[in-house]
Amino acid sequence: SQVAQMEGLKTTTEQEVRSTGTPEFDALFPGGGLCAGSITEWLSPAPGAGVGTLALLAARGVLARGGMLVICDSQRLLYPPALAAVGIDLAQVIIVQAKDAADHCWAIDQALRSPAVALVYASLAELDDKTSRRFQLAAETSGAIGLLLRPATARGQPTWAEVQLAVTPLVS
């Protein structure tokens, strides 16, 4: 917030807030929803913990207002019928499968810069502070929302994400 004030950028309270469509999700975020032009990191304790599904459920509500969802799937794990099962219109989805880590980061950056993109969803095991800042500036440029899935070990590391959500699955 302090850097945004020095740069003359909008603060969280001045940014457009986009509802996830679920009041319980909205309550987790500053301003009561996902802020346009911001990055949110979803921290997962392990693969398969359901963090990606939660991020997609949050994206579903934002997509109801229009725009495209770009999914940067470098691991090639995405199953499009699962997106439809959580209520995401596949006509609003663009899937990018980069060949290496550098192209993966480039694809995320370019998608975040596009004014036609509402959300960018990507998984990143490693993210340095310079790349994090690049993503945050790209999102601010277009108003896109970045949903980055990261390992729980990223907690406490330098980041330019507006929010880091540490998700812990519960046994039911």
C-alpha cells in the first residue's frame, strides 16, 4: 500500500472489487472480493489438497461478469471437463501450455497485461521477487486478477501479491 501511494497508484479501497459470487470467499479478501489489478497467492500444503479447485471456484464468480480466464498449465494437468463441472463456461477459457519455465512466466505476464483477460490462473513452484513485481505491475496495467498456486513453503517469502491464502485441507 505504501509503494502504491508513492507511485500514485490506486489503493485497495479505490480499486474495483469483483465478487467471487460466494460471501464466504469474499469475506477472506480486503474490500470484500478480488481486487481488479491484483495478484492473489493460494498456498497449498501438498499437491492434491484442493487449493486449485478453491481458486477456480473463486474465479467462477468473477467470470460471470465476462472476460476470459487464461490458464497457464505448464504441467499439463488440466482436465477441461472439471472446469465445466465447477461451473466455468469453457468458451471463456484459454489454456496455455508453455514448453519451459521461462515461457511459462512470459505467458503469465502477457496474459496479465491483456485487457480482454479477467483472470489468470497458474501454478508456480518458484517465484522470485522481481518476477512477482513484474506480474503485479502487469495486472495493474490491465485490471486482470492473477490467481497463483504456490507451495506452502512460499509463505513469508517476499511477494508483491495483495493476498496470500494458506489453505489447509480438513479430513471429513
